[in-house]
Amino acid sequence: MSLGRRVLCIFGWLAASGWGASAVAAPESPPAVGSVQPTWNRTLPLAADWALERGIDLPNPLGASVLLVTMSRDIEVYDVRVTLPGNEPVSISDVASFDVLNHTTLATLKLDAWILPLFNVYVLVGHTWTETRLDAAITLDRPFGDDIVLELTEDSDVGGPLFGAGATAVAGVGPWFVLADANYNYTEIEPFADGIAAWFLSARTGWSGAARWGGWRAWLGAAYLASDATLVVNQDVQDLGTIVVEVDQRPVNPLTYQAGASTAVGKRWEVLLEAGSNFDDAFVGVTSVAFRF
């Protein structure tokens, strides 16, 4: 049995900055010799005839998904800069201690299209809410007088628009499937200088099956979040004025392990649930409802 004859088409998983939904079109038996070949009257995906000739039941090529994503993880600080009034920024990482925790919620609309039977692209638009707690102790040396010790506690509950794009490649044999997904997303949000940009890379493998109402899937996988951000805090200090503290931060453990499942109702509707963790400091939860047309 050739790999091409038994390939599965899977609607990719998202971000973001990640985070997603999936839809599998299970292959049917290849057409019998002498039977009428199936036809495809849609522009997408390209090379649909190639897939139909191999008995693949293609999904509807266009989709719209609503996603709710929650994430929490520890954050490490890798550089700290302090700007005193009238001076240039100075790195003080060696005299500062920080404890940072981020909790983020995303509500996102995802629009996707199957460009090829095995390749899906999508765009994202939504909103991000971030709760950040910063506890810091900074010691500033002065040529004259006592050192200045700053103890900062910054609780921020802020939000902003999110935009992103990504792509998913898939393959499989029989009910077994694999997929790889990459997406980039950006959130314009204060008090983070230049917003928050993130790459979310993931891979999954699992099993699919048919049910009388549609189909089901279950999978395991891993995901990597690459995201650097700079938190800006303005602190008023007696006798000095306003001090600007810039905190460069990134996830302590960017890797998480995923487990999820989805069920489809016909070829139009699908509901997905997924959870991810690194069994230490990070948790990711995804809920998605998708409509294909």
C-alpha cells in the first residue's frame, strides 16, 4: 500500500501566539477499476484530483475557527537596564534580582485555507489579556552617599490586539497521522516596549477514526515557544526623580508537551480541546470551535 494512497488531510493546530484547531478528512477506499472518477468543483485545494484519485475524502477547503487559549509560565530575566534622569541606560543585571510570572488569555478568530491537499495556511486576529507580576530588588551605587536600593512590585493587567499567520503540513498512513505547524504572532500591548512577538512551533502525531456523526481524533505532541519581551517600569525615587527600568525577559522553559482530542459533526463543524505542560512551570489550555465551508 503506497503512502500517497493513504494520506490523511488534517486542518492545522495553532498559536501564539499558539494554539489551534484540526479537522481530518479520512481516506475512503480507492475507486474501483472502470468506475466513474470523483470530481472536485472547488478552486482549492490545488491538485485536488491527485488526492481524489488516491481515495482521499477532502475536507471543505475554507475554515473559520474561534479559539480561547490560556497560558501561564515562569519568566526569566536575562538583562536589566536602568536609566537615571539625564543619563543613558546602564545594564545592572549583576546587581538585580527578579521574580516574574505571566498569565495570558487569548481570544482569536482564525481563517484558513487548504492551498494543497497536504498544506494549509491561516491568519489570526484577536485580543490578548496579560497579567504580569514583577517583584524586583535593585541596588544602585552612588559615588557619594549611600547606595540606592529599589524594591519594585509591578502588577499589570493589560491587553491589546493580536495578529498572526501560520502554516501546517500534514501526512499519514491509514488512521495514523503526523503534522507540523509554525505560526508567528504579534501583540501590541503596554507596558511592553515594542509589544510581544512570538514564534510557536509544534509537531503532533495521533490516531483518527470514523463515527456515525462524523469523526474523531486524538494526539500527543510537543511545542516550542520562542518569545522575548521587554517590560518597562517607571519608578519615582526621592532626590533622583523618575527612573526607567527596562526588563528583558523570556520563558524559563519554552518547551511543552501536548495532548488533545477533537470531534467533527459532518464536514462542517468541529470541537477541539487540548492541554499542554512541561510538568514544571508552564500550562497551556486550548478550546476551539471550527466551521468549514
